[in-house]
Amino acid sequence: MTAAFQGNGLRPYAVAHLRADGLASSLTRLTWIRRTRRGGDTWQSLEVPLAEEVEQYAIEVIKDGNVRRTLTTVSTTWDYTLAMQTADLVTKPFTLRVAQLSQAYGAGPFREIAVLA
């Protein structure tokens, strides 16, 4: 028997505790918590160790089923400002998606959250 594997053991986990907070009528702050595939079972640290070469996340802004903005960030917080929303032609409601990136695998599973009026 010959089998080929997709390297799913290298796929990053989906981010946890994804939140979108409206800090003002014109600003949405997206936050999440990183998860790890290795060494995350200890209770000695407040944050799990990074199991990737670099910490990086993909973010997508979706309106009416269309991706209006795609970007990467190295932070677990991102602000979607009124200027960005205007440039993207986005009004509420819209959807934000986040995935942790791996240089060995690519994007892990996306988590998404709806931002309502």
C-alpha cells in the first residue's frame, strides 16, 4: 500500500477566543489568542510557546460573500478603522476571518466572526 499525506501534523490550530469589539462607531478591534501544536500543556507560563518560525496571521474582511481586504499581521490585535472600511466599501454587517500562518504548511483553519450593526 502506498499512501501520501498532506502534512496535517504541521497545520496550525485555529485561533481561539476571537472577538470583535466596537470601540467607537467607526472602529472595530479584532482580538484573538494564539494556540500551539507543541509544548502547550504546561501551566507555568501565561502564553503558550510559539510552534512556528514566526508568529503571523492572515485576516480577511468579507462583505456580501466577497473578500474586500486581505492582510497579514504579527499581532493578536487588529483595528479596522473607518478609513479602511471606507476604502473597502464596507458597512455593517460584515465578517472578519483570522487564521494562524505557518511557513511549513500555510494557513491553518480560519475562524470567523460577524460584525453586526
